[in-house]
Amino acid sequence: MGVERRLYYRELVARFGYLLALNWNLGEENHQTPAEQRAMAEAFRELDPYGHLRVIHTHPGDQDVVYTPLLGEGSSLTGASLQNHWTTPTSGS
């Protein structure tokens, strides 16, 4: 992450971090590498004094590809942002 991106994130947290029901959605169907996604999640963990949720969104059907490299105790993500087709079966079906 460059200086400009970190400064931009700091500005986002300063402007909106006080909101109670805030989730930092760190990727809206983007094509960043897992290393870039981990760096972004860690930056928000460090910058956000309120500890809001940090999630990443994927293309429908790409959850295994995107989330698997981000799992584990060292992850700064605190959730997932899922989008699926209406016909996608769920575990309760």
C-alpha cells in the first residue's frame, strides 16, 4: 500500500468511523491479490479505533477462491460480504 492509499483510508475512518452500524467493505468484486486484500484489512484494523467489521465482497461463485487465502488466525478480516444468485442452495435447504 502506498502513502496516498493509506492517507485516503485514514480520511475515510476520520470522516465516517463514528457511525455505529458501519462495515468497512474492503472490496466490491475487485481483482486485488490476497496480499493486497490482507494489507488493506490490516490498515483498517490499525486505523479504526472503534473496531468496526472488516469484510470483503466477491463475485457470486468466487467465495472459495477469494476467501480461502484470507482465512486463519492472522487475518484482519472479521466477516464476509456474500452475494449469491437466488437459486443458489443454502445449507438449511
